[in-house]
Amino acid sequence: MLRRSLLAVIAAPVLSAMALLAPAGAQAQGAYPNRTITVVVPFAAGGPTDTVTRLVAESMSRDLGQTVVVENVGGAGGTLGAARVAQARPDGYYLLLHHIGMGTTPSLYRKLSYDAVGGFEPVAMVTEVPMTIIGRKNLPANNLQELVALVRQERQKLNYANAGIGAASHLCGLLFQKAVDAPMTTVPYRGTGPAMTDLIGGTVDLMCDQTTNTTEHIRAGAVKVFAVTTPERLASLPEVPTAKEAGLPGMDVTIWHALYAPKGTPAEVVNRLSRAVQAALRDEKVVARFADLGTAPVTQEQATPAATRAFWQADIAKWRPVIEAAGEYAD
């Protein structure tokens, strides 16, 4: 009995030391998850990415059996929050849910404190949010054809609001100006809220933003809507034509959201998180709320690490020439 007790006393420190020396991934794999998971939203609370994240996080909590909390780390076009996750311990407990900025940051920012591509493991896509081209309600154009003619005629006399360099509205604006082949005066704001307020008030002329931000104002008649930027019309705005059918085929763009883990996170952990996202995207509450916001979950096939990586890489390639042609950089 005494011998067994002495062996236990001697072995305990050795086992503890071995546990400390074990790779972080090996410790995380055993009973993952066994504590709270944090998902960083690299923007302020209340915005569309924050709304999407909180819906998905709540559902993921039930599937994972652990609390999933949202932490807002805004600033620098989403790069501050992204940097924090890229530099975090790769154990599956500190994640990032970002939008299309993950596809544009490699081109928009020429100097970063982290690797905007190699610093992350894609986990799962979540949703693709359509964009709407909208204007002040007294703008002298009643459809997209008339708007394009007006922009080409007035050019930089018309101003175009966005929520800041790298924001969805900024990117959509770049694509719109390229599609109509006419420049406008860009008016950057510190967020969607003040930009939308000035559009509704008639201070600025145009804006292109996510349905999560615009649908309510369109339905209320506070702004004039010209088109949606998807291949098909939206069930939430069935009367609004697509840009393509209205004669502007170059305006096919959605703002996609996806979940990422730090580079080096074990594959088993990434796959477990991916399955939790897939379960969330089947959640009736999530599906219904997404519909209210004018969007829908991606398919189960899209919500895999491999599919997310492929989509992400294609988006980087899509936006690079647009950003380089505009010559508008965030640093």
C-alpha cells in the first residue's frame, strides 16, 4: 500500500509535466469542446455581420454543448479583429466570423501585422447576403437604366456613400462604377448607420449595401431601390429586378460570411466546428431569421472547410483587379 502511494506521488509531477509539454492541438482534441468558445466579429455590435454571427453562435452552442460567445473587436476595416484571431492559440476556442473582407483584405491592405490568407483555417461558409443598389427617394431616376444614364451624364457630380474603406458598401460601389464605366464622388462614413441616415435625408445620392441593412428602408419607401445584385430576384423583394435583367451584367456580387480558426488548429477540431455550423444552418429559427433579413443559409456542401477555402481563394482572385484598377487602398 505504502509503495503504491509513493509511486503515485512520484508519478503525478511527471504526468503533469508531460501534459504541459504536449502540443496544444493534442490537448484540445481529447474532449473538444470542454469550455466556452469565443467568436470574434471584427465590427461593431448591431451590424449585419454581428447579427448573422449571434444567430449562428446561439445555435452552435446547443450542438456543441458549450457556450459560444460573441466578442466585437472593431476597427481598421475588420483587420484588428482578424489579427487577434490569426495570432491566437490554435485550439478551437478563439474563432473569427468575417464577411467578404476576407477576400478583399489581401488586396486592400499592403501592410498588415498578420498573414491575411495563411493565418487562418477555413471552417465553414454561413450565408451569402445579396446587395441592393439604392438612392435617395427624390433622385431623378426611376429604374436602373435611367440611373446608369444619369451616372454617365453627371459622373462625379453624383456622390456615393459607403461605410468606409473595405466595407461591403465600398466594394459594391467600386464594382458599380466599373460596371457603368463612370466615376462618382465617394463619400466614406464611419459605419453603415450614418451613411444610411444621410441617404434617407437626401444628403448623398447613392449607396449599394446588404439587404440586411436596406430591406426595411426599401419597404418603408425611405429610399429608392434600383436593383439587386444576384442572378435571380429575391423572395424578400420580388418586385425588384436583378442588375443583369436591368442591363448591367457586371453587378453580380454577394457579401458572404464564413467562420475561421487560427492556422494550425487540428483538423478534428475544424471538422467538429464545421458540423456545428452545418447544424446551425438547418436550425428553423436561423433559417426564418435569415429570411427576414433577406438572405438564406448556404448549402450543407458549401459549409465545409474545403468548399469554403475554394470559394475564398476564388473571391481573392475576383476582387484583386477591381481594387487595383480603382487604386483605392486602406493603408
